Amino acid sequence: FLMWLGEQITARGVGNGISLIIFSGIVAGLPGALAGTLELGRTGTFGAGFIILLLVLAVVTITIIVFVERAQRRIVVQYPKRQVGNKMFGGESSHIPLKLNTAGVIPPIFASSLLLLPMTVAGFSAASDTGSDWLSAITAYLGRGQPIYLLLYAALVIFFAFFYTAVVFNPVETADNLKKYGGFVPGIRPGKNTADFLDYILTRLTVVGSLYLACISIMPEILISKYSVPFYLGGTSLLIVVTVTMDTVAQVQSHLLAHQYEGLIKKSKLRGRRG
């Protein structure tokens, strides 16, 4: 039902339906989680300095997420001039924006889902009284905060960052399209050399972006396991909230701009008919 609802939001709303549903669930739980943290501070479990440090860490994390999600490498593309009759066309320059984090929030979601699979299987085995010692051992090693869990989580986040980036952006196809329309990267020959250059730049960006995602994803796990913080004050939750908010605002602005242009076009048509 949620998948269907997310598709309906994407088709009829401003896009990002599934992400908006996840975003709503996280935001709905934040007031209660914050109240629980303040209650732990009131009872003396957490000190006032520790709570202030958590809030500062959350603000710093949000700032880093916004900075990285906005960061992009712009590859300059030049188009040659063409003469049609007595007029010259073309000659303008554009750019290909390559984001530092092309994969977005997909890698942490996929990685956490895969790591939850052994726990789910172990739960079913325990419920049916068919559990085994090796399954219990795997469950213990893959528990939240365990070193193997953190290593696997980081490795899966990095893997899915590269995998999803390769699915979303194809350097060979982009280079072929540039060559088809006469565009070229200054100093790089069209075709295979352009594809290799784009792949080289994208790989370097993805290395930095995947490490950023791994650090953001592991941070709340350490806070929960080592310091018993009762909710995700950072990491994947903040990443989803900030990213979905930025994407939704951008979608709303584009819709408003398109609606404004439609209104101007309608007014101009009406004036033309009156004239």
C-alpha cells in the first residue's frame, strides 16, 4: 500500500513519493524522541553538556549534509559556431553538473535493509523453534554497534554508492550525445577520450561521496551503541530529512515557475486576440 501511495504522490504531486513517506515517518518521531532525550537529561542519565553537544553535533551534521548535497563539479562543454545564411549560430558554452553524492540516500537505505535480513530470518527461526547455534552467532555478530556490523554497513554503503552512480550516470552515453550534437569538453577529444575523462572525474567524486555517506551512516550507530542515545540524532535520518526537503523545495519552485510562465503565456494570448 505504501509503495502504491508513494507512486501516486510521485505521479500527482511534486515527486519523491516514497522519500516523502519515509521523511514523514522520521519527522513524526522527532518530537517524541527529543522529549525522551530531555527527560533523560532531567533524570540525570544525560548531563546538560552532553545534550548540548548532541544538538551542536546535529547542527554541524545538517550543515555538512547541505554543503555536500549542493556540491558539484561542473564540466565545461563548448559548442562550435555554425553559419546559416548570413547569421552565426551556436558557439555558446554549457556545463555538465556532476554531484559529489550522485547516489543520494539510496545506499544507506539498501545497506541497512540487507543487514536487517539476517535478523529477520533469525526472528522467524526463533518463532518457529527451528533456530540453530550458527544463526544465533551470526545474529550476535551482526548486532547494532558490533564491529563486524559497522564494517559491513560501511562497505555496503560504499558499494551501493558506486553501483547506483553507475546506474544513474553513463559516461559513454553522455559522451556519445555530446558528440552527436557537436559539443566537446575543451582540451579533450570527443568520443572515447571524453567518456574516459567523465568516468575518471565521476569515480573521484564518488570516492569522496561514498566515504561521506559511510561516515554519516555509522555515526548514529556509534551514538546508540556506545552512548545509549535513544534516537537517530544524526546520520541516515538527518540525511533523508535534509535531502528530501531540498529536493521537494526545488520541485515546488520549478512547478511555481512553470505555472507562472503558463499564466504569462495565457495573458499574452488573450492580449493578442484582443488586439
